[in-house]
Amino acid sequence: MPDHQHHRSPRRPTPLGRLLMMGLCAIAPTAFGAGHATAQTAPARAFVPYSEEPINYLDSPVDDPVARLQDRLDKGEVALDFEPKHGYLDSVLKLLEIPVSSQTLVFSKTSLQYKKISPKTPRALYYNDNVYVGWVRGGDLLEIASFDPKQGAIFYQLDQVRSDSPTLLRASIDCTQCHVARETRGIPGVFLRSVPTTATGTQAARSRSTVTGHETPLSERFGGWYVTGTHGKQAHRGNAFVPGGRGKIDAKEAAIWADGSNVVDLSTRFPSGEYATGHSDIVAQLVLAHQTQMHNLITLVNYKTRLAQHPKPAPAPKAGVEAPQAAPARTEAERAEDVLAAFKEPAEELVRYILFANEAPLEEPVAGTTSFAADFAAIGPRDPAGRSLRDFDLTRRMFKYPCSYLIYSEAFDAIPEPAKGYVYGRLLEVLTGRERGPDFARISDEDRASVLEILRATKLGLPGDWKLARPAGLAEASSP
């Protein structure tokens, strides 16, 4: 990913205005040498033609949480308050309903405002289910990524200067230079990267960065990030600096990683009192990694389906060349097969990801240092037995019930048919035990039954066959 030194002046194509890069480039910590990056959770893919029909990413109206907030600001229903310490940050978080406990801190020089980021001045990220906000101490702007149900990640900026009419401005094409990449699965999206970092905040020479999701082992996470929390003997790469020059992790470097483990106080490392909170909670870090790739997969399935359904005009004949005989029109069944072929692979990947089929296990219990886990779980919804997909386990895996809470999101509901029906069908096959292939072998019958019961009680819009389906285990036991 580029370092954005040559960022062009933003334009204002809508009332929301210009686009700017989300230091979610810290949600996408930059490698300053993309050739060395490894993408564990995001295999290399061709870019999706997002700027063309029918996606029209750059020109279509959007209806994401930040666009809705700007509309309320324009109507005078709410106002943004500026204060000297954090600028508009506190007000933005409050109006977007983003908990301060979600704060994570990245000190690698990996975003638009990289010159102001270092281990002494880490960049702070805050998020909820649909919005990510980046803040740099002494920075010129807030950087925001907000997910539109149909269009995926939409990027905004808010100047950190007191104004009578502060405006959340939508970004220009500059953002997509980094946020349409193999790490985002070829669509406008967001991602996290673990970057081995020196004491100055730059990437260690000849080191390799890792794109992270819930499949990434803890031992490979958090390079370039501060992390607060306890996790037993499990090591990670946070809170530590490494000298350059090593292509592989040796015993000395492994000891450096170990020294960054089980940190609960960051006050001696940088002026933590200048931040909204002095923590970078490990549970918030784990959820953030899951959520970024989940968002990207939902968007990819959406885009692939819409592109496959969009009629493709016949090429214009060249001058002086006889037009070839038109191919026979494809039947409705053949067109349906074409659409299925377009979305099937990412839809299968989405099903695996929703169900945490390949989640890296926790070897020992993990505990954060803030109220994030309680704040997150309190949102619900809950079934009559009091169970929620937001309940944490944190002893052997992240969540108690292996199904992503983003199945409740507007973005998931906006997946077009027939892809959404396909995803629902595959989920039901797994949860009822009809699908027992190796991809889902780690999901127990108890977990399958619990997830099915929770979704039937809490998820609106389920297909009719979900109501009568028998839970896994029960279905087999009752069969002749």
C-alpha cells in the first residue's frame, strides 16, 4: 500500500463531498513494500469492476451510517462539538454510537498521516458493526470508513479544525488506490495487517507482514500494534519492536515478541492520558480482525451477483469487418447457471467465515482490560434462553456460538438473490448436519443446534424451511 505522500486534493461530488483514505490503512497497516506481504485471509484475486455498471461505486448515492449522520447535520437535528484535546472525535463517536472501549492503537507508520504516527504517538481506531474511525494525536483530520449495505466501504474525512458547519466529506478515487487490493478481495474494503516494526515505527527491513482475520494464529498477530490484556503463555507480536535485517524469526526475535505479552498498562510507553482511553484491548483487537474480512466477503458476494445478473451489451462490429453471426440466446436455466458460477466460490467462503469454520483456536484464556467485551455483548439480540451470537467464549475460541453477528447487518440482508438464498441454504445444511464435509468438521452438533435455535428466534427474514428444520444430531437420531 502506498504511503499517500501524493494525495490529491479531494473533490466534492455529493453533499457529503470528498473522499479520503481511511487510515484504516491502519486497519490496513501498510507494509511499505507490498511485495513482501502475505495475505492469509485474503487470497490473491482479480479486481472487481466496481466503477462500472451495475456497481457504479464512485457515482451511486449511498445510505451508510455516516451519510445518514451528515443528513441529520444538514437538517440541524444534531451538531458536532469541537474540543481542543480530541477535536471532533468524542462527538463523532457519540453520534455514531461507537464505544470508546473499542479503541485499538497502531504505532506502525502505515496510514495517510504516517508522519505523525510513531510508538510515542500511536494512531487510535474505534469501531462498531458498520463504521471505523481513525484519530491521530495532533492530526489534521478524522478518517472514517462506513459500510453501505450495497456498495461496501465508503470513505470520509472530517477536518480537525473548529468550524460553524463541520462536514463529513466523502472521498475521491484516491482511497481506492489502497482499499481495492488483494487484501480486500478486489473490492472497496478494509483490512488489518500485522507489521513487524522498528522503534521508529517503520517496517523492519526484509520482514513480512500478514493480513489478519480470525483464521490467523495469535502468534502472528498485532505486529505494529499496542495490545492490552492477558493471554497466558500464548505470544503475539504486539507491544514490541524488532531490529531490521532478519528475513525470518529467530530465537532472539521470538524473545522480543514474548516480552510484549500480557501487557495491561501502556502509560510508560507513550502519553496514554492524551487518548480517549489508555488501552488497546485484546478482545477489541480480535473482534476487529474478524469483522474486517467479514465485511469484505459480504461485499464481494454482493458485487459478483450483481455483475453476473447485469446484461452485457454485444460488442460493436469493427469498420469494414462483417459482424459475426449472433450466438443463440441463452436459456433462462443457462443464465441461472452463469450467475451461480459467478458467486458460488465467494459465497462458499462467506459460509465458512460466518461459521468460523477455520478459526485459529485459543490455547489459553484471553481477557481484555476495558469494558469492551461487556459493551459488545450487551447489544444482543438474545433468544428466549438468553443466548446471543455476541456472547464471548475467550477460552478456546472467540465466541461462544460460532456464527458471526454480522449476519444481522444491513449489508448481509442486502445480498441480492439468488446468492442470499444460496448462502441461507448452505448455512441450514451445515446447522442441521446434512453438510458434514471436512470444511465444517470442527463444528460440533451442540454448536450447530445452538446457532440454529438462536437464529430462528432472533433473525428476521429467514427462509421458510428454517422454521421446520431439525437441529443437527436430532435429525439423524430421528431418521429410520
